[in-house]
Amino acid sequence: MTDLKAAVIGCGDVSAVHFEAIAKLDGVRLAGVCDTDPGRLAAAVGAFGVPGFSDHASLIAAVRPDAVHITTPHNTHAAIAADCLHRGVNVIVEKPLAHTLEEGRRLVEAAKASDAKLAVCFQNRYNATAQAMHSLLSAGDLGSVVGASATVMWHRDTDYYRSRPWRGTWAGGGGGLMMNQAIHTVDLLQWLVGEVVSLSGNAATRFLGETIEVEDTAEFVAEHANGVRSAFYATLANAVNAPVTLDIVTEKATLSLRGDLTVTYGDGRVEVVPERVVESGGRAYWGVSHELLISDFYSKLSEAGPFWIDAEEAEKSLRIVKEIYRQSYPDAAGKVS
């Protein structure tokens, strides 16, 4: 890998894992940082010894990075990413693709029109367990998928939202639990089982109503393109961040994800695929695979064609979430657009 220049736009919480990943990559160096918050910007400049900028256009003009990592609030993802792609800069953007369907479609079109690549951070697809599930299902030896289910039983409190007020708003986050936490599991469900063609669901605010205007609990039943039905439940009202569950039942085995993956075959055999364990300054619920996704992205910059988790791929989970909102808030167009 040649000497590539990276820059991070947004120096908040999740940027930590991006800085870690960049530091570990051979042939890639951090060349600049950007944040609209003077305190966060100063901290990043001091920590990494690179130039700092208060807007991404100035950063690109001065640093001329080969790739930028966008770790800003949801409602800025599409605009910043589209502008960077227009300037010929490769982009890694945190999930979700955008905070609205309109902005998501805008970014899809911008990516199609650019020679630069775009990746969306659905890093859990790189987990050892998710990779094993995908390989087993793709091989066909387990027979057809019969059904699937998933849960996200996590905890968030008032302080979490007050520390970053945009998270609790439709304008800033584009939604709550489903956009900011559970969308990773939604992505895995549709990636492993098949694209969702219809669903019936509901989202509601069950216990954080005095703090946020978005949902903290949601559920849906989905029909996939292959005729399989899946059931999904998520909430932030749990006492702890419990392991995400994802169960896929096939004709010949059951795949159960609970941190590690347990495969129980019809003949009684049981196999366990352990998840990788890595040391990181990031939060445990972000998973262990940002580094793998980021490394893979940089390794493919010289190849033709889009990155495999691109804007069109990320738009699938955005549409699922927004369909739940459409069914739950029929009189509030701003929540479902």
C-alpha cells in the first residue's frame, strides 16, 4: 500500500476507533482532523499532532486527503460525504447512511457519479461470527432458511442523550433506537436472511419520553424476498447492554448468535465459533471489527468498482427503519422522509 493520507471529520465518541484503525495501517497516515466544536478539535490536534480545521472544505483544500472518515452527527453524513465524493475524495462514513430517505438517495446518486469510493460502517459484517453465519448459509449445506429472529436489549439513560442532544431528536438523529443502535442488527438480519420486501412494525417511546422525542423501543415482523419470515424486537429500557441475539433456523441446523456463535445440527452435533477479542479504547457495544472494515476499504482503493458495503447497500437498512417509522407515525412526515 502506497503512502495514503487520511483525515477524520468529527472528533466525537466513535472517532476513537477510527483513529486506532488508521494508526495500525501500514502505508496510511493521519494528515488532518476536523470538528466544529473547538474543544474537541483542540483535543484531537493535541493528541495526534496534525492540522485541525473547523470545516471539511478547508481540510480538503489544505491537506488533500486520499480518504476521509466521517464520524459526525447523522444529519450531516450525506451532505459532507457527497461533497467529499464530488471533490474526488474517498469516504468512510459511520452508519446510518443518512438521517432521511431523501438524503440517503442523494448520497447514493453522488456515489454513482464519483470515481471515488464510499464505505458505510456496518462493521459487524466483519465479525468472525457473522462471517461464519454467512459462509454456512451461502454454502447451501444447511438447506433452506426456515425463519429468523433477532433482539437488541440495551440500556441508555438520560445522561447519554444530554451529553449529545442531537441523538434524541428527529432533526439530528433521524430517529432513535432503530437509527442509532439497532440498525446494525437490522443490517445483519437482511444481509444474512435476504432483502426485506415487506414488514409490519411499530416504534414508540416507552420510558425516556421526558428526555427524547424519538423512539426507545421498536418491533417488527418482516417478509424477505426468499419467502422467509423474521421477527425483531429492540429496546433501550433493559437494565444492561445484553448481547445482541440473532437466531436463524434452517432445514438442517440452527444458528444462534449470543456473542459467540453456536451451530446446532439436526444430528446433534454442536459447533461454536468464538468472536474475536480485541483491545480498544472504543465502547464494547461498537463491536470489534471497525479495524477490519477500514483496512479492507483502503486495500481496495486501487480496485475498480464500488466497495461492497456502499451507499446502495446501506440504503437497505435505512429503508427498513424508515418504514417502521412510517407505520408508527402516520401524521408526521418529517420522521419518515
